[in-house]
Amino acid sequence: MGGTRREPAVPPTSPTPPGERILATTRPLALYSPGTGDPLAHLWTAEPAPEGTVAGQEWLSRDERDRLDAMLLESDRALFVTARVLLRTALSRCVPAVDPAEWAFRTGPQGRPEVLSPRTAPRLRFNISHTRGLAACLICPEIDCGLDVECLDRRFDPVRLARAMLSPAEADDIAAAPGGYVTAKRFIRYWTLKEAYSKGRGLGLSLPTASYTFRLGPPGPTRLHASDDDGADWQFGQWQHGADHMVAVALRRGPATDLALVRHRGVSAAAASQAAAWRTSSSSSAARSALSGPGRSFR
Ligand SMILES: CC(C)(COP(=O)(O)OP(=O)(O)OC[C@H]1O[C@@H](n2cnc3c(N)ncnc32)[C@H](O)[C@@H]1OP(=O)(O)O)[C@@H](O)C(=O)NCCC(=O)NCCS
């Protein structure tokens, strides 16, 4: 991708067997593929933990604390705190020289948060999403990226909602689905892709959701058709997370081949706490990159 800085080649993050956690690494997380030099996208997920039990909660900025104070529901507060600690921990996993509390953010005109400081090369881009039972954070160097997670355990009429919220072709596809859970899940697939894409563009739901159309894969990759954007510039990833959640990721990778997405096991409260302990007990970069380990990577 033109203009993006290439890191020196470093070994790829190796897949971690289920349940195993890497607590210290000697190198920062790779932000570019050692093989191709293409950007790598990293995704972290975490189950929300009650406010007050999240290690690293003290890293929140004044703005974040003000937002937290304005939230009335315990469940919203838990999601917000978990997502913010996850984001700060994950950013510092990418740039271990920066303490999680140091990251400062700004908000774009349509609400998209970005890193304000410290400035890094490459520039880290991110997006976060949270829903009942899951918080997630996507980070990649330089490129636009969007993420959405939604709970599958919802009661709604997918055919009616599709007529109101999706494009005509998508609504026809939902109407033709077998019904019940299959139809509801297919609607959530469209919805998460739309939110990931609109967030990837930084527009959120100011982009009318019926104004562009997804063609769901498989067979073939999921594709976007939009009148004001080149769908071929975007790569979409989507999968079911556990029994209850759908995840969608949108990456504006341009005309390049598909990028690799590395999925990490959540930065649990225990892992964040351990990372914090490593930080204070040693100034070595090895100790300061101590976090939970990576999951599998895929295209
Ligand atoms: C951004 C938007 C799409 C949020 O969607 P959401 O599903 O409610 O929330 P998510 O958890 O996925 O994303 C929220 C995060 O997106 C980020 N975000 C906010 N505005 C954004 C924008 N314009 N572009 C990219 N990211 C944005 C923020 O980090 C926010 O988290 P925070 O508030 O804790 O800082 C919002 O514009 C919106 O209006 N949502 C309405 C959702 C809705 O109607 N859902 C119906 C489902 S059937």
C-alpha cells in the first residue's frame, strides 16, 4: 500500500493453542506481514467485567471517566470500561514503549475515535465495538478499519426490519431465507457488516444503511456494491464468536490482496493485571509487552 511504512521483518506471531497464554514476548507485535510487508489487522475480544474489577481501570482519561460517570446502567458501565481497557492494553501491545494510560484520543466529525497522541510510525488506526456479553477492539497500521459485534440472542422480526433497514436486494434475500433463527442470524450478518463498513468509513449510521448492498459469501468472499465507493477496495471478515455473538470486520485495503487478520484471546482482567505488574517491576521492553497471547490468523 503506497506511502505506508514497512517494519523490518520479524517472525510472525505464532498460533497459540486454546487456553494457553503468552505472558511475555521479546518483540513488539508485528504490524506488517514479514512475508509480504502488507499491514496486519489485529482483533482482541473480551467478556465485560463489572466496573471496579477491571485491572487497568485507572488508565482511563478524564474524558473517559466523565463518560463513564454519565452512564446509568451497570451493564453499560462494564462494557465501556472493559472496551477502554482492552483498547489501551492492545495499543500498548502494538507499541510497548507507550504505557496504556498514556494514549490520548480525539473524535472525528462523525464520531470516529482516533489516536491523538503519542504519534507513532506507523500510525495506529483502531475501532471498538461492544454489545451484551462482548467487547472487541480492532487495530491495524494506517488503513481505515471498522468493527461490529452484535448479540445473536435478540427478539425481532428480521423480515420487517430488513425492509426498513437493508437495501432492496438484501431485504429480498432475508425474505427468501427459511425463517426462524436462520433468518434472524442472516439479518445480523448483514447488520454487522453494515456497521463495520460504515464505521470503517468513519461515518457510523449517518451513512444510510439501505443505500448500499452486500452480497454474502460463501460461496466466494462477501462483496460490497456501493454507488459512492469502490467495493473492491474493501475486505470483509465475518464469523460467529462463541454461541451468542456475530463479529464483522471491514478493512479498506485498496487494490492489494487480502490482508491477514490475527485474532487474539481477550485481554482478561487477570492478564491486564499481570501486564501492569510486569510494567512496574521491570522497564525492559520484554516485560512491558507482557499480555495475552495471539489466537489464530486467517484471511
Ligand atoms: C457508531 C454507531 C454505528 C455505533 O453502533 P453500535 O452498534 O451502537 O455501537 P458499537 O459498540 O458497535 O460501536 C460503538 C463505538 O464505535 C465508535 N464510533 C462511534 N462513532 C463512530 C464513527 N462515526 N465511526 C467509527 N467508529 C465510531 C466508538 O468507539 C464507540 O464506542 P464508545 O462510544 O464506547 O467510544 C453509531 O453511529 C450508531 O448510531 N449506532 C446505532 C446502532 C443501532 O441502531 N443498532 C441497531 C441494531 S439492530
